[in-house]
Amino acid sequence: MKNTIVSALAAAILAAVLISCFARAADYQSMTDEELVAEANAIRNEQVKRKAAEEEKPVVFDQDGVQVYLTGNYKMTSTNLKIEAVVVNETDRTLDVLAANNRIAINGWECFSLGIPNTGPGKKQKGEFNITFGQSDISKYEEIEDISFKIDIFDMSSLEFVSKGEEVVVYYN
């Protein structure tokens, strides 16, 4: 008796899933090209965000349809640190990712930083925060204990801030 009930329940769930899938496929056929592209971009962006979470990449910004996470890749010279990041833009605007007031703090030292420009609507982009730390006491990557990020999202076409983030500290070494 239990097996019959479980089998009937499993069959009902399978039927509901199949009906849902067929309804969604029919919906795709009625979509415009622009709607299909937007749907495909949203799916790809969700995959990128899930992969970042799975790999435990530090997220330094996640609000108002924009997520920024660090990849763990970096390049360092005697005066600059370039930290690679990915921007996932789920808005309908082209956005710039900026360090608030062009500043990022490394071990408490305020450093000048350039952000990641021009991530298109519904797109993702890999770029770098280019941080100049020449006036600090940091000489190699192994000396970095923490980096403090405060991210602003800016729309250059309208010349307005879309969002201002809270301070996020990423701990290193």
C-alpha cells in the first residue's frame, strides 16, 4: 500500500514537472529576440553567481541587480596591486564599478584605486581593481592582511550613482 502511494505521488510530481517544462518551452516560442537574449543572459549570470558561491569567491558587492566578486587572481608590482574581479550586471544599464572616492584600504592604508568600467546591461565582465599603494609600508603580497572595499555603482550615461555599497573587508594571508 505504501509503495502504491509513493509511486502515485512520484508520478504526480513527474507529471507536474513535465507540464511546467512544456509550458515554459511554449513560452520561449512566443518571446521576441530581445526577450530571449535577456533570458539567456539572466541564466548565464545566475550560473556565474552559483559558481562563485560554490568556489567561495569573496563577494564585495551584491545589491540592486549588481554583484562583484574577487576571483583570487592578482598581479603585484612595487607600487601597484591589480586584483581581478567579476562584475555581474543584471540591470538594464551600462555600469561602472568604482571604489568609493577612488579609495581602497590595504592593512589600514588608504590607497588610490581605479575600478571596472562599462559592464553592459544583462552582461558579466572580468576586470581589475588597480590599486596604487606607493605611499604605504606594503612591499609584497604576503604582507597584506586585509583589504577594505566600499563599492559604488555609477551610470556614466546618466551621470548618476545607481547604488552605494557598505564596507566589506576581505582577509588575506
